[in-house]
Amino acid sequence: MTERFDLTDQPGAPLLRLFYTSSAIARLGARELALACEKRNREAGITGVLLRVDATYLQVIEGAPKAVAETFERICCDLRHRNLALLEIEPADERIFGDWSMAHVGDSESLTIALRDDLEDIRLLAGVNAHNTVLRMRQLLDAVRARDLEVRNCAA
């Protein structure tokens, strides 16, 4: 049985943020993968973002340390990923992606083209500076939302 976590963080309660990349083995979009995890993330108090750039997934998950560890363990066992690389795991004072159980940018071709340079920059930055990549992912979501484009939230 899945333990239920309170999404409203208590002052001083520890949070953990984890950032990883992986290679997609199937033509599964970020939307489909994020939707598949929606209920479990919401119940576990996990928030974050999932982006797909070509065949690379970039994902940040944040929440209670136990919930983050359990979620990442499931991801590591998920056969839809290969070449999984843990780029950063750090304690956090607050959530960066608290607005979304798992945000993802819409998979439409026109949106992908409009954001192509931004997404590619994020993918390349991940190999150099994980912390700044996480911040850049949040900036991208804010910019997309400000332009009334497709930022999807799995938990409405």
C-alpha cells in the first residue's frame, strides 16, 4: 500500500530535490509518461517537471525524502528508460515546482518547434551544471505559461 504524504509542507520539514536524465527507448512523449505517474505522484506529495528533448528525458522530482527515494527507485526499474544518470540530489528549503504534480510541456509539433532552442539549451546545460539546469527548467515553464502555451499539469 502506498503511504500518503501531505503535500502542504510543514515549516522545517525536510524536502529533497532530485534531477536525472535518461534515454527513451520508445516513442513515448513526456505527456504520456507524466500522465502515467499522475495519481502516484499526487498521493506521494511529489512535484516536479518532465521534459523530453529528442530521445532524452530530463526530470526533476521533489518532495519528502522517503517519497523521492521511492519514486526514483520505481523510475530506475522502469523499462521505458535506459542510460539513467542521476545528476543532482540535494536538500531543498522549498519546492521549485510546487505548482505542478508533474509539469510537462505539451507535445504538439508546433510547440516543440517554438521551444526547440530552449529545450536543446536545457539538455546541453544538464551535462555542465545540474543546479542551473533545474532553475532554467522552471524559467522555461514560466515563460511558456506566460505566453499561454501548453504547460500541462498532471494534477489539476
